[in-house]
Amino acid sequence: MGTKLNKVPSDEAELNKLLQDIYLTAKNNYDNDNESNFMGILEIIASEPNIITSIHKIKSNKGSHTSGVDDEDIDDYLKKGYDEVIEIVRTKLYNYSPNMVRRVWIPKPGKSEKRPLGIPTIIDRIIQECVRNVIEPIAEAQFFEHSYGFRPMRSAEMAVARIKRINFTSKCCWVVEGDIKGFFDNIDHNVMIKSLWNLGIRDKRVLSIIKQMLEAGVMEECSKSELGTPQGGIISPLLANIYLNRFDNYMTGDFERKRLRKPHSRRDGELTAMRNHSNLKTCYYVRYADDWVILTDNKEDAEKLKYKAKRYLNDTLKLELSEEKTLITNVRIKPIKFLGVEIRMVKKNGAWVNKVSPERERFHRKMKNLSREIFYIRKISTLDKDRLIQNITRVNSIIVGLINYYSMCDQISVVVRKYAWLLKYTAYKSLKRYGGKWIRANEVSNLIGLHYGHKAHIPAVKYKDMYIGITDINFAKWENSVQKNQGETPYTPEGRELYNKRMRRKGLRVRTDEVNSTAHALFIRMSKSSLYNFEYFMNRPYTYNRDKGKCKICGGYVEPNEARFHHVDKKLPFNLINKVKNIITVHQYCHELIHNNSEPDSLSENSKKNLAKYRKKLNESDIIRK
């Protein structure tokens, strides 16, 4: 009997509850060796709250402003009417036929050749996100716990932490460094559909949609793709994980995932018992996307496990293992290269300990590219200070990204020291022509969190009575790698709470439907005014959460179902007027005050000041329009 998903969610809360139920059902079936059989998935995919949620996610992605073969981007949909967008997506889903993919070529790091990148149309990206959003909880419930790539609440740092833990606790120093030839380009479509079916995705309409996504051709070639996942597609990482999950299960079935007749209270105890008191090959497996390693305690077993992996990939998944790149390494003799870092073991005080450092060649290339970005700043006109600040911000984002990523390396300080002064001096020379000078890091106005407590000088320029600086890569500090808490998941309240606690994040104050399903929201939707387009309704909850649910006039708390959203500057062009920065949260009463000339005595001085500010903006807009 299948699990018929008859309920179609009417709002975001119901959607989240349904996805949670799907996840728990799939997980329970998997844990008890029962087969999952989900039907009626398409109706959930095509539901209004799922479409809205999917567009929200795409809108926050920078790539949403890159057009496909139809020359449309996310803004073309945001300016349409709310109901119109829902109908377009829903019609496309029930009559799905993907558009051709626009191909661009991007350089491979450290190589002269380029690799192809496909750009689907924005409507195809929306469809892919709608599908991904619903099938992901089914897959997540059954994925191997130590695959980390392109999965929610997981990171490369966690994959490295897992390898370090195995090396330290189990003495598994022999490592098979796996490499699959052209993985994403050689995924067999029939095997993929079978893998989806085995996970319990049994709605043939959804499988047909995914099959068509897989076969979407490239514009220049005008033909269907026989192999591979949708190039540049939102759903591609999830499909890749689903494909390799069979490999995960196969490689771990005889050790890590082996179930004992007499289970121990802790899984670590079971693994220790199998390692020390059985003839099973010790096999620990870690995967990040198509990069994977197998760890064992002797060279002979490493060679056997390599052969086992090669045979399964070739016979079952129709993939080829790269012999020249799949290495067997003893980390006590030579480091392994994994996810841009080098992991090795060294003897310290009579014990073997892990050492992690950036992969030398790759890190050197990144430093060269960063130096080039800093150098090009000096080509900006001295009169264009705004563009200068934008480029400083972009360079800083690159540096901060590098600092955050390589913080898992205990050798990071030693490595960056070789590049730090040259980068800082290049930055100073680039900013000098704009009046740049050396300023203490803790005295500049940008990146306050990173610069707090740092008295080292960095190059900075004066901008609107404050100094904006280019940060120092020397601020990179090692942080102990975080082990993955397997209880973290976006599909249970407990899982989300664990994640928010680790990340020190607070959840959103309000859902989309809480501010867009009110009587007032429905009224303005019916007005059909071009001002109240899809983007306006998308940005109402963003505005509310930014303002922390407080009125910008009186400062009092506004209930989500009573909130009004005021356009600050109505003279802005149509493509800017509904941006979050131009909308504020107000009480209905305060909103009426902005639009009339009354000023009750009961208002505080601060409220009067705020009222005057927004009235002034409104009056300026009216004058210009007249």
C-alpha cells in the first residue's frame, strides 16, 4: 500500500507540517526496513504555498538575475500580478516541457581549458525548486549520515572533522581517495529514475517531470541529453546525491551500516566491536558530492575496497573510476587532498595527531586571483566613490569567504602569513589614489564583527565621514572542526532548534502567509494595481522581519495580521519601488497619519519626528509626480 498524500496545503504552516510528516514517515520506514511508497506528490508540488516558498528561495539567489534562452530573469516574474505568477507556474507544472539550456563556458581553476555551465530559464528553475522542495525530505530521511555535500545544515568542515575523528580514534590511516570520471556528465537517466523509485517517490507524473528535466538539451546543440543532470540546475545537486546514495549504502553495508543481532547502546561501541572482534573489513566512508574517501587500517583492505568501489560504480551505476586519480595513501606518510585541504597525521609527544592545512597549489591560485581583484580597484575613476566602495565590499567578501572556509585548518596562520603583507600592500597602493591611508582595523566602519579588537593597520578610504577598509587575511584564525549532530534537520522542530542554537540564529518572526492572507492583503490583491505586484507581496514578510515586527512611526509591536506596509518613496522607478529598503512596517492608524495632516497630541516626540520624516518623503514624491 502506498502513502497517498491527499492533503494539499493551504498555507505555509500546513506545507511545513506536511513536509515534516513526509520526512518522519520516510525515516520510520527506512529505520524499520519498510518500503516507502509516496503518491499524490504533484498536487503538493503545485500548491500555492510551495510555489511561493520556491520563488522566495530563488529570489534570494544572485543567479536569479541571470537569464536563460528566453531572456527573462526573476524580475520579469516579480513585476507580474500575484495570481498570474501562481497560474503560470501551475500551468507549466501540469503541462511540463523544459526549455533548452543556455550554455556558457567558465575557466577551470588552475587549467587552461574551460568547463560548460548550463543556465536554465527562470521558469524551469522555479519548477525545479518546486519539485526539489517536496522530494528532498523523502531523500534526506534515507541518506547516509556521513555524506555532507549539498545537503541542508551540513558543510565541508563537517566532512573534514569526520575524517579527523576516524584517524584519531580508530587508527585508520590508510585512505582510498576516490575520483569518478566526469560524474555529473555521465549520470544514467534510467538508473536515476530507478533510484528515485527505490526511495519511495512513486508518483509517475513527478518522475516524468524529472525525466524531462534530465533530458533538457543545450540551445546550441538542439538535442536531448542522453546522460547527466540538468547543467546549472537547482535540482542537480539533490539528484546527484540520490544517485550516489546507492553507492553509499553499498560501501557501508558491511561495516558502518551493518546491523548487529545484539546492538550496543551506542553506535561507536558496535563499530569498535566489529573492528576488534570480527573478520569484517574496517571501512569508514565519507562523501562530499562526488568527492569521497574510504578509511581502513591496512593497505591490503584498502586495495580490496578500491576494487569493490570500482566494480559497483561500473556495473550498477554506469560510472567509471579514474585509476590515475584514485589513490591509496597512508596519512602518516603523505597527506591526502580533500575539499581543498591537506590532511595528514604527525607524531606529537609520542601520539599521532591530525594536521590540516590548505592545499598549497589551490590556495596559491586563490591568492593570485585575490591579488588581481585588489589591483583592479585602482582602475576605477577617482570621481566614482560609490563604485569604489562596491568593489571594496566585493573584495572583502572574497577575503571573508576564504577566512571562514579555511578556519578548519590548524595551519592556516602559517600559510596566510606568506601572502598577507603583499596583499595588504597591494590594497594600500590601490586605495592611495583615492586618499587611502593606514587605519587601525578596529576604527574602520565596515566588518565591525571581524575587526573588533584588532589594532593592526589596514588600508582604508574616507567615505561619508567614515573609513571603509580592505580587511587583512591575517585575521584568519583556526577553529576546531565541528562534528555533525545527526539530530539537526530542517524537517523537525527539534532539528531546527539544534541548528539555530549551533549557529546562534533566531528563526523568522513571521511566515509569508501570516501577512499575505489577511483581509486587507486580499483586498489590495483584488485591486489589480500594478503597484501591488508579485514582488510587493514577496517583500512584505521580509520587511516585517527586518523591522522585528515594530511600527516605524511609534515603535510599538504590530501583529502580523494587522500590519500595513508603506512605500517610503513613490517617485522611484517601477523596478525599485517594491524593494525591501523602500517599504516599512506600520500600524494601520500610523499609516493613515502619514497620508493626512493630523497630528494627535498623544504622539510622543520621537513618533512625531518619524512621522514628519516619512511625510516629507511622501510629499516630495507627490511634488515630483505633479
